[in-house]
Amino acid sequence: MAAWGINPPPMVKTRFAPSPTGYLHVGGARTALFNWLYARANGGHFVLRVEDTDAARNTEEAREAIFGGLSWLGIDWDEGPFYQSQRQEIYDRYWKILEDGGYIYPDPESGALRFRSPKETLTFEDKVCGEITVDRSAEPDMTLRRPDGSYIFHFVNVVDDIEMGITHVIRGEDHLMNTPKHLEIYKALGAKPPVFAHIPLILNEDGSKMSKRDQGAAVASYPAEGFLPDAVRNYLCLLGWNPKDDREKLSLEDILALFDWDHLNSSNAKFGLEKCQWLNGQYLAELSPQEFTEAAMPFAPEGTSPALLPLVQQKVRTLSEVKEWLRPILEDDFPTNPEAAAKISSNPDAKSYLEAIATALAETSEWTQDSIKQAVATTAATLGTKPGKLMFPLRVASSGVAQGTDLLATLELVGQERTVTRIRSRVASIFA
């Protein structure tokens, strides 16, 4: 038996203890992240423990999803993974301590074994929720062991935290009322309890509790949608923690420097997928062109030239948007936006402008951004107008959209013949 109640461990130790019964939920990922951050910020250890005693519901697929999700987020563990299913002898030893102390008695109706509560009023300090007082005198005695001999969560959870020397337990606020029960077990075992911090729940933007079916709930969906792990980790930090200034995009170093109890919130956090997408776009925009190209290629249509990808870097929020942004560039027959076409057709000069631009571009001896720009400027001067007046019609006629990637860079990569053909084809269609 660990005696850390007398000899406390020399370092901070936190843990994440998931049950492998489904995918990794963002709520669980946020809990793991906060424990990991606290350990890293204090030079401690982060422990991974798998609560797999429910053999009927546990799956290998779920376990791998949890491990994979944590690794993708950059959450590594110093100890573990430990499996509760392999720790029966340890639980039996602690169980005997409770039996010898007179804390265990059988339930005459069910045959389960219950813990004899002292029926006291307990007061404890929670690092997020403040001082909590709970009157346990009217509460029924909790079951710690089922009739089949298997142990209940409350017991094995406490035993594992004692054995592993866990000094700080950071978990969801939905576990707050479990803490008095656990404190009774700590006392019965003669062990010092850890520091508790119950972080706020993650809610949807409408205030409802986030369920497994809600969009953005599964961590596995983020790499599939083209999020960067640094961006998702940054966003999860903002769900219950803040730097106490107006920053939202923070490096891991910035977060670690400020990760303490004073920066944790006690109010429920509201999850917004659009906010996460926006933040991811900020991270994508700061990648080097080469880094972005490497990240975006798996999301681009087959056969896409890597040279095209930097064109969309400042436009996309997630890499899954790359394909749609590339379509007007890649597809010669991309449908023309009806509103943009109507705007052009309402301009009595637009047709002659576009026909003149098409001729000038077709006659350009070399095909570079500078030569394209010069051709537009020369055409505008010939028509007695400003170059800016030609850019919107040119964009729509060459791509089919009113807004898009940098026009000159796009036309250079599309190529001279295809650009001219597109303009003339759309002119014929728009002004038919």
C-alpha cells in the first residue's frame, strides 16, 4: 500500500482516466488537456489510466480512439496506460483495509456490499468552485462492490489515485458531488486526499448540454475535417480557462505560463464550432507556403498541382474547405454565380470590356502576373476607364465567382489559353 499520506510525493501528479466505451469526446479531451497542462506547468507527471472494468461495454476500437485523439492533440503521458482490469490484487488489498476497519456490510436485499458512511457534514476546498459543504447524514450508504464481486467506480477510483500518488484531480463539474463520497473513502483508508478542481461543463451555444451527437463533439472529426491540432488544443483551453486579456490565439508556451487556478473559470463554457473554425484559419494562415501545401494536399482533388494550394491559404478555415476553393480554379466549366452574372450583364460596357480584355490577354507574349496586369492596364487606357473597373468582370468571367483567390496569381497558374477560353465562353453565356 502506498503511504503517501505520510510521505507526499515530491512532484505534482495529475491523471486522465477514460472509459473505453466510445470515441473521445471534446469534454473528455478538455479534461485530459487541463490535467496535462497543470502537470507540465508545474514540472510534474501526467498519468493515463483506463477504467476498463466494464467488460461488456469496453472495446479495443474505443481505446485506440482515445489514445489516438490524445496523441493527435499533443497530449503525451509520463506514466501508463494503466488498466483497472489488471489491478484486481491491488483493489483486494485495499478492500481488506475497509473490511478490517468495519466499513463494509452486505446489503440484505441485493447482496451487494456497501460502505458504512460516518454520516457527517463534509467541507472541502475546491480550486475552481470554492468552499463546498455537503451534509452526508441523510445520504444512503454507497455500494462499493457488486454481488458478482466487481468493484464500483468510487472505490477503484480512490484506490488508483492513492496508489499512483495523484496530487491533483481536475475533472468535470458533474463529478463534484462524488467528491464527498471519495473523501469518506480516503479517510477510511488513512490516506491524504488530493487537491480537487472541478471545471465547468461544456454546453452548446443555446445552453443545452453537449451530447455525443452534436457536431464537433468527437475529437476524431477534427483531423478528418482538416483542423490543426495546435488550433483545436488552443480552442479547448478557452473552454473554462482564459488569459484574462483579449487574446484568443495563444501558443502552448503562453498557455503554460498562465495555467493556474486563477485563470480557470467557474461558469459553464459554451462550445462554438464556428469559433474553432475561425481560430483554425488563423493557424493555417501562419503556416509557411510549404507547410500549408503539405497539410492541404490530402484534401485537394486528385491531380491538383501543389503550386495552386498557396492561393487558398488565406481563405480556408479548415483544410476540408480547400477542395471547394479550388473548384473555380481547376474547373473550366465551373458554374457562374447567378448574382455575379446579373451584376455584369446589367453594366452596358461589361461585354465590350471583357471582349477587349480577352483579346489583349490572348496577344500577350508572355504569361506572368506582371504581363497580365499590364494587359489589363493597357486595355483600360484604350477603353478610357480605370483598371479597377475591369477587375470584377475579369474575375467573374475567368472563374465564375465574385470573390476568390488572388486574381493575377490565379490567372498565371490557370494558364493563358484556358483563361482566354473561359472568358470568351462566359461572355457568350452571360450576354446570350
